[in-house]
Amino acid sequence: MDYLDFNNPLNVHFIGIGGSSMSGLASILLSRGFKVSGSDAVHNAHTDELEEKGVRIGYPQSPDNIPEDTDLVVYTAAIHDEDPELSEARRRNITTITRAVLLGQIMKLYKRSINVSGTHGKTTTTSIITDIIIAAGMDPTVSVGGVVESFGNNMRIGKSDVFVTEACEYTNSFLYSYPTIAVILNIEEDHLDFFKDIDDIRNSFKRFADLLPEDGTLVINSDIKDYEDFRPESGAAFVTYGTDPAKSDYYADNVTFDEKGMGSYGLYIKGEKICDIKLGIPGMHNVSNSLAAIAACMAAGATPEDVVKGLSRSTGAHRRLEYKGEFNGGVPVIDDYAHHPDEIKATLDAVRLMTKGDVWGVFQPHTYSRTRDFLDEFADALYGGADHSLLAEVYNDRELDTYGVSSADIARKIREKGGDGLFFDTFEEITEYLRKNCKPGDVVVTLGSKDVFMIADALTQNQ
């Protein structure tokens, strides 16, 4: 069913409008002449920006926040059926849809829609794609899960027929998408509070690939196990990238890293060297992300010259290997969104390229179920990548504490391996310990999807 028509704007109310994705989608509709209202628990930077544009936002959530002339109510997966605004909308027979459905409806209105999926790396790869597409003069509209450094926001309003966005697998949100170019970066076990197992996850990614039309393109990492299984049923183009030239249409050769961990390589397409690439974001995992971005952009019509120009300007997104400053006379602090074991390993490997001193990993897990499911993997990633691992307690915002697990268990497992694993009750204790023990030449990296960045801020402010 189609809910949106840019030629016939509706009055749309957003429950939880302050979220990164929700605020971006609200801004897109606002730019197209839709009347937008919303609500949230508290003010934040996103709500402040929307209010400056004239959006009426109520705090906290209440049935009275929904204007009388509302045509459509949008809500996130975090909103429960008993939410007072959602209940009121249904009582008034107002059409209600999820954020994922709205995102799909918006992308359906663009001729070219680039969707970036994968267990990790989506935000960084989407930001790289955006920078290349802009360099190509395509003026895209963009909705991304983090703030893109090059334009300082989580969304961008363009005037072309190109739409670029992340495609999240959690709760199968990406199955409401309408991609013309789809990217699959990786497929790993995660979100096991929703998915049964890795086979269930792979099945969802296959269904996502099958959304592509006959004239579409799937860009997929050939390092994924049995990657051929994901060929779209429509017969859409199947483009590969990866570490093995025998399996990859796009691959990197002669990869080197400078003193800041920034990669350089020769770009090859189907065995032919196309150009030399220099990245402005560190780590081997971002070499891989850049290959995915290049393949997607060239499928959209970008040239090698556009690729080189875009990558020269691309510095990724906030909270993705973000340099926050220094403390103790020369200890750099890096902040990263990594919250899955593979992400933590990739981030710590990238940070290792930046220093000859000790790497201090500060990790805050998100949700008890993920901590339980990946207890050993978290310990392995931290032990293998950091010289010292400091654990903050689990951040939980969607589960009851019924799993019998704590971050202290990760610290204990690291110590059992012979590593330095310490658990702290508060951020203040972690900050003080780092101030007392880090020496110039070391690097601190804060890891986690929630508010662990506050430790990075506390260390680097007023230095």
C-alpha cells in the first residue's frame, strides 16, 4: 500500500521524533511540503533543529500532542502498543505506520535508491557513498544513522532522483525497502533477541536481496560464506568485492597504511587496475567498506575520477573511529560505536596501526541478551586487540535484567586468558583510572553504541 505522494503532502505526526533516523525522515517530509509534528521524552539536538524549522513538538508523550488534522502517525520499534499517543491515534482511526515502513515509502519515490545493509559498517559505508555521489554531482537525499562529517548532519536534502540510506536488519526493518542498488557488507550473528540463529539472519538478507528489480544491482562481499546464495531472484546484476581477486569484481591490491592508520591501495575491477585510492579513514575494515561504496557508486553512474575525488574528502561519520582529543600530555582518545565482537576487533586493529604504545579499550556492552550471547567473543576481541580492557556495566534500554550476566563477567574472562581486564561501577571511576595510568604514546578508545562516549568527553575536555 502506498501512503505517500510528494505531490499531495499529508499532515504527519512522529512519535519519538528526536531519534536520529526519525528526525531525518521528518526533515525530508518537511522539505517536500508536508506538515510535520512530533513528540519525544526530552529535548535533544535533533528536536531543537526541527523546532527551529517550525515543527511543533510535545514533551513528554501525551495524546494531546497529536494535532486534530493529523493524517498519518509514524512510530519506532521502541514504541509499545500501550503508548498513549499510539493508542490515541488508533482510537481516532488515524493511519499508523512504523519508521521502517515510512523509510521504504520515501525511497520508493526516488528513481535510484541505494540501500546499505550488513551486521556492521553500514553508517561508515553510507557516508562514503554519500561523499562519492556528491562528488559525482548527483545531489542525493540521504538518511543515515550517524552524523556524516562532510556535511555535519544525519540527513541531507538533495534535489536529484538519488536516495541513499542504511538498511537495518533488526526486526526485519529492511524488508520494507525499495532498493534499486543494494549493498550487503557482512552477515554475522547479532540481534539474537529477535533472530533465531545465523540461518534465520541469512534468510532475511536473502529476502532483502530479492527485493531488487530486474534492472537493479546487488553489491555483496565475496568473503561472506556461500555468497552466491544471495543472487537476487529477479536476475538483478550481481557485483562482488572482497579480499580474494578470484571471487571479487572489485578488490584492493598493495594495501599500505600511514602513521595514522589511513589506507592506500590500487583499485582493481575485474583484474584491471583502475586508479590509486587514498583513504581519510583508518583501518583495514574501511578498505573493505570503501570497496563496497565504490562498487555501489559506479553502479549508480559515478566515474573513477568521481571516486578518487569523493574519497579524498570522505572522513567518515561521528562515533566511527572519531578523534576526540588528548589528555595526560599526549594520550589520544578515539571514540567508536562498535558494539559487536567483530566491530570491536576491527576498531582495535585500526587503532593499533596508530600507536607503538599501549591500547586501552573501554567497552560498554548494549543489552543483557547480546552480552550473554557474545560473552566469550567480547572477551576474545578485547583480549586480542587491547593491552588493557576497562569494562563499564551493561547499558540496557529494551530488556529486563533477567539474564544473570554482567560486564564483570567479560573482565573476568579476559583475566582468565592472562589479560588485563577490569570492571568499574561508574564512568567516573574509569575516567580517574585512565588519568592515573595512561602515559604519552598510549591510545584510549571508547567502544559501545550508547553513552560510553561521555568518558571520552570527560578525558579530553578542558585539557
